Amino acid sequence: MNVKNCCQCSAGVCEQVQELQNGSLRKEKRAKHRIAVCLGTSCYLRGSSEVLKAVSEELGIKPGEVTADGMFALEVVRCMGACAVGAVMMIDDVLYPNMDRSKISRVLNFYK
């Protein structure tokens, strides 16, 4: 089933909804790489708040911001469905399990 048939809307409206979901209609500056740190209960209990803090310090940005060079955007999410391997973070479409502060620089340097 596709959105157009389900909602009975025009193809143009469906494309705008999809773009909105993908973030392309966002008002804020887009980055080359999207970093999402999970703060769901399981990840939080496994240290994801420290992971978030380390990423923020390394990049010099807070959640919801983009680095000055446009390379990274940092977001907080509530669950990625990878609770068994938390704390997790995702860069673009790559999931990084069992994260801790000591691994942040090495992972981010791969994308720089």
C-alpha cells in the first residue's frame, strides 16, 4: 500500500510528506553526516549520556546543532531498537553498538 492511495492525496503532497520525514524540508542547516545518540532507558543505563557528552565535547556542538564546517549534525533519539547492545549511536545508516567515551574519537575520525 502506498501513501498516495491510503491518504487519497496528490503525488506532490506525498513527495512533500516523504521529504519532511527524511528531513529535507527542515529549516536548520543540513550536515553531511547525521549523528544520533540513543537515550532510551536501556542505552541510558549503559552510559549513553556520557557518549552524548563526549560527542558534544569532541564536535563542539549540542544536540540539534550542526558543526561550523557542516560535517556533523547531532541528535538525540529515544530508542533505536538495539537495546541489547547499548549504548548505541548511529552515524548516517551505520549503527555503533557498545559505545563508551573511549571510542568516540576513533569513530568520529573515520568520518572527518
